[in-house]
Amino acid sequence: MLFKPKRVKDKIVAAKNDPVGAYNVAIAIKGRWPAGEPAILNDSFYSYMYARYVLKRRWPEAEPTIQKSNTFWRWYLDYFNHPAVRRRNR
């Protein structure tokens, strides 16, 4: 049987280990959620989304994870005007 959390507290505890849930908690609280960051760091898409929409700045700790996806890495570089993009466009 799947675990179906019934209380908000249970949902938040379950989200700590799930990148999607951790990202959604951060969106819901409208800010950084350090308890969920280890789970987010395991997923390149949600690492990019967390940096862009929650932190609203570069997230150096997540860059190795984001680099695993060429698409999300390019989006990250373009959005944050990363030095690698500036060097290549000269």
C-alpha cells in the first residue's frame, strides 16, 4: 500500500525526500526551504527551477547536478547570465 499522508505535517515530512514535493513546499512557503534542498539537489530540473523561482539567484551547490542535463544547464546559464555564456558570446 502506498503511503498517503493525511496531515499537512506528514506531507511536509514526506516531501523532504522527494524533489517534486520539496520544490512544491518551497513554492508554497514562498521562500527557501533548507530541509528539502538535499532532495532537490538530486534532480537537475528541480534544481534549476528552485534556483530560478525560489532562490532567484545562482545556486552553486546545484550546478554539478544541473550540468547533467544539457537543456537545463543551458537554460541556467542563459537565465543567470553565467560567465561561461558571456565568454562564449564574445
